[in-house]
Amino acid sequence: MTSKKGTSRINLQKLAGGAFAEKLNEALLQVADNIQNPNTDAVAKREITIKIKFAPNKTRQLVNTTISVTTKLAATEAIDTQMLMGKDLKTGRLEIAEYDGQTPGQMSLFDEPEDDEDLIDELEQLQTDKPLDLRERGKQQKGPEQLKTGGHTEDDRGTTGGLFVSINNRAAQG
């Protein structure tokens, strides 16, 4: 570039071996990415600052030059949540989890059932319009230990499994 005072033979594409152009392109991509980020304010202003520092020697013929390219981006918006913390009484270990409105250990009405072949068989039986007998669900041959406990194993005594309870030898829905 030529002016009344002199000529500049600086090509910004080749300045510092192409590093300046590379840094500027990188900064432009950072700004574009920040604008597209849905977690930032859409209308916030972003900036790219190019700073060139010149440090001439005493003869004023050699000039050390430092070029920096910085960006000022929109901050991501804060996210609010709640967490539960406590100590596991069995192990003594600290635990932390995000609170999602669900009481720990309680099943939600919207929880999807796990893949269970018996449940899938029961659903297929419902689709064929055949009656579904849930009294037979999960029954096993009674062994000597189960005979002592009324047909229940140690693990399932006192629980209903969420389906049926036996009241006076009749099945009632739980």
C-alpha cells in the first residue's frame, strides 16, 4: 500500500508466516460458534480485538512486533438445579445426586418397565384377548425352605412386588 508518507509491503495473509490470518480465522469461528450456542444471549455483542505492539531498537530500523488476537464472547447463561446430598447409612459414604422431583427409591408413574420376558409374554397374552392370570406369575416349585415360610422366599416376604397381596387365601389387587 502506498501513501504520501511511504509504502507498506505487509501482506496480512502472510504476516508472521500466516499465523496472524490463522489466529483471526480462529477468532471468527469462536464468535460464530458463540452466536449459535443456544445457552448464550442471542443479541449480546461479541468482539474480536487485534492488538499489535511495536518495540523498536535504538536505531529505529528493527522493530520487534507482537500480535495478539483476542475475543470477547457472550457468557453462557446460568443453569439452576437442585441437588440432594447425604451419607449412605450402610456404607458411610457421601452421596450426591440431582433432585428431579422424585423421592429416592420411589417409582414414578412415568418410568418405563425394564426388558422383562415375562412382562412381554403377559402383554402379548393381553393382545390376543386371552384372560391373564396373574396369580400364576412368578410361582416356583416350593422347596423345604419355602414350605416353612408359606411359599415365600426370604427376599419376597413382606413385599407385594407391586401386583397382588394374598388376603384370606384370595388374591386382591395391590
